[in-house]
Amino acid sequence: MIRLWAKTIKGQKITKSYIYESIDNFTEETFYLHIQELCHKIDVPTPVVLDFHIRNYINFNNCSFLPRDFVESINFDKLIIEDASFK
């Protein structure tokens, strides 16, 4: 099971927050699909997910997406994805 906490940050404030859950286990190959579904749920564009983002998630249990990681324009400064599973 994978649980991800997504939050959009503008300035120093959280503008959106959502906990995404899936019965699938985490794999590097499906990480993009989880991010895509999560972004659809919170109504934000899907960022470009690079190996760098996947490695940060694996090593630090979180990753950040900045405006340069999006093809579309966004109205926040950062999208942060954190591991929300309680181990």
C-alpha cells in the first residue's frame, strides 16, 4: 500500500493538502502513475517526474516539484509529495 501526502505551497502557506492512498505497492515504474492520479484528484497539472524526483522520494521519503517541473502554468510555488504511510 502506498500513501502519499501532497501539498501545494504558495509563499509560506499550504494552499491545498491531500492524502492519496492506493493498494499498489511503491515501485519506481509506477511512481509517475500515482503522481498523475494524485494531481488529478487535487486539480493541479501533472509535473514532469524525473529520476531525480524518484531518488529523492526513495532516499528522503519526499520530493518537491517547482514551477520549472510543470509544462503548464501553476498558481503555487511548490508541490511537495511526502510518504504518509506510518511504518
